[in-house]
Amino acid sequence: MSTSVPPADFLSAAIMQVASDEFGEQAWIEVIRKMDEVYNDLLQYEVALEEKNAALEESHQFIESVLASMSDILIVCDRHGRIEEVNSSLQHFSGKTAAQLEHTSFLDLFADDAERGRARDLLAHLGREGTHDCEFFLRAGDGSTVPVSFNCTPRLSQTGKLMGMVITGRPVGELRRAYQALRQAHDDLKRTQSQLLHAEKMVSLGRLVAGVAHELNNPISFVLGNVMALQRYAKRVETYLNAVHAGDAAEEEALKALRAELRIDRILHDMQPLIEGMIEGAERTRDIVDALKRFSAVDRASPERMNLVEVIERAVRWVAQSAPARFAVDVDLPPHIAFSGSSGQLQQVVMNLVQNACDATASVEAPRLSIVGRVEGGLARISFADNGPGIPSEHLPRLFEPFFTTKPVGQGTGLGLSISYGIVERHGGRLEAANGPAGGAVLTLVLPVESN
């Protein structure tokens, strides 16, 4: 009975049989050993190739992730300007897919023929160092024209031959927005700095005014006390003189003559109005001193409860005293508006608004300011509307900027409305500016009020 022999063993047996017959057994053993070495080398090469392929795949994925995460535009072109590869930023910018962009000229991305001509001239003189920060206009996917800052670098082979170029670009609009944000932050910093400087000046001025008010109080009190005593003495002198003239007739005639010669009756008649005028002047001076004290209290730590109507009326009275006589102010306010804050600072705000209205209406034949106040929803809205020429539309956005003024040089610093705006903001309110429907400027003071 015959037994089956495995093919490999049969082949080895056959080879050994042939080898023993023709070449010898040792020679074939050497051939088989060499074949094993070659096979092992092939296996090692295959493992190394698989490892290199895996590393290459990983590097490819890494490059793709980097390109996908780039916010800048990336274009890889051949030496003729045909697009070979782009990133997702360019696809999003142009509104086209990578397949639609590949093998097209990158010059087609530019806005018009003039921009394409500029780009062609620039790339014609492209050197090995490349080109940096060149601004061109591209056509976006929505049809708009967008300025883009380009950097172009040549792509060279191992032998130094020009193979193409790598172009990166960043829309300048982003840079301009960042610059505008930086400029706004700088302007806010300048405004804060000027307000701090003014606050320091106001503190010094407040201390000076408080000291002056304190020093004025003593002589005013002295004058007022002496006038009161003089008033009492005048009554006593009048009583005494009446008693003296009630004596002997001859003597009375002589006293009457002397009384007439010295004009005693006229003096007694004029003394009371003079005393009353002195008392009124002293009391008005005392009121001014009290107002100066309230105005100078700019560094008060805790807010004070006040009637906002009294603050407004006092500020109007102060400005009206130095304003031209033809400048009329109409006030329509509720009897009481409860507010908590600094009366001195708010008086400064109202004085600035009234004074600005007075200056703005200086060229008007019948200058007038209308102050109207209403309380609704926990907010007091007080409008200051004048009949002047109004505010030019281009000046409205800059009206509250520090140092911005439309007055001639030497007549305004441009800080009044800016400081007033900051004071109102610190009190939780806002200051608005607009033009009235019938002409003239309307500035509205909005403040949170307390329930009565």
C-alpha cells in the first residue's frame, strides 16, 4: 500500500535526489540557505516598508490637519501658476471646492484685470527670496471685493529648479478690525486718563471752594449779626427821639429845627430799607456759600438723598445770572424727583448743558432753552431743548469724546460734555444727544430715581 507524501517534502526529496545525482548534496544545501536569507530580507523590507507607509500616512494626516486649521489662505501652484492644492480657508473664501479650484490659474481669483496684471508683473520678477506683504483685491464667493495681504515663496526641487510657488494670504479686513478695536481701546484709555486728571483738578478745586466758603461764613455771620443789632438799635433811637420831642414847647421847637437840619426823619425813614437790603444781601451770600459747599463735595464717599428738581433749578439760576438778559429758560418739572447721588456733580452736569445751550443760541434773535422732565418706569428723563442751529450729523457720534469741541480756539476745551457723560454714567444713567424735529439740539439726561 502506497503512502501519500506532502508536496513540500516530495519537492525536497526530489531536489535532494537530483542534487545527489548531479551536483552533490552540499551544493544544494547552500542554495536553500541562500534562498532562506533572501526570503528573510524580503520580510524585513516588507515590515520596514509598512512602517514607513504608516509614518508617511501619519505625516500626511498631520499636514492635512494643519492646513485645515489655518485661518490664512494657502495656495500651492506649479511654475505656470496652475493650482495644485488649496486649504479649506480658500475654499470657504471663494465658495468653491478643492476639485473646482485644482488645475485652474490662481490669477482667476483676483478681482479684475488690473489686479491680475499687477499679480502677473509681480510674479514675473519673483526671486528666490520671495515676496512679502503685497496687498491685492480678490473676488470673494459672495461677489464682494476683499483686500488680501499676500506672501509668495518659490518652491524649488533638490537641484534648485523652480517647481512652483506657495502663496499665503490674510484678508486685511481682519487686521483693520483688530486695529479699530485697538484704536477704540486707546481712545477709551485716553478718555479715562483725562477724566482722572479732571477728577484730580475737581478735588483740588473742591477743597479750595470749601475753604473759601468756610472763610466767608465767618464775616457773613458777623455782618448779619451786626445788622440785626443795628436794626434793634434803630428802633430804640426812634423811640428815644420821640420821647425827647414830647417835652417843653420851646425846647421842642429847637430840637425840631435841629432834627430838620440833620434830616433825622429822612435817616429814620431810609434806615429800615437799608437794613433790610443788607439782610437780604447777607442771606443771599449765605445761600451762595451753601451752594458752593454742596458743589465742592465731589469726593463724598456715600451718596446723598436730594430733590433733583432743586439741583436743576439752582444750576439754571447760576448760569442765568451770567447769561445775556435775552436768554430765556422755561422749566417744566415735577415738584419733586427723589434721587441719591452727588448733588455737586449733577449740578455741574446741568450747568454744562445749560451753558452749552446758551452758547449755541448766541446768534439767535430770541434764544430760548426748554427744560422738560418726566418720571416713568423708575427713570427720570429730563430734556434740554434749545432753538439754536442744532448739531451737525457728522458731529453727533463724537459729541462726548474728550477734547472734541466745535467752539473757536480759546472758547472751549472739549471736556465739558465728556466729563458730564462720565459723571452721569457713574450715577447709573446716560446722556443722549440728538436734533429736535423742529430744529435745535436736544440733550436728554436719563437717571434712575427712587420712589417718593
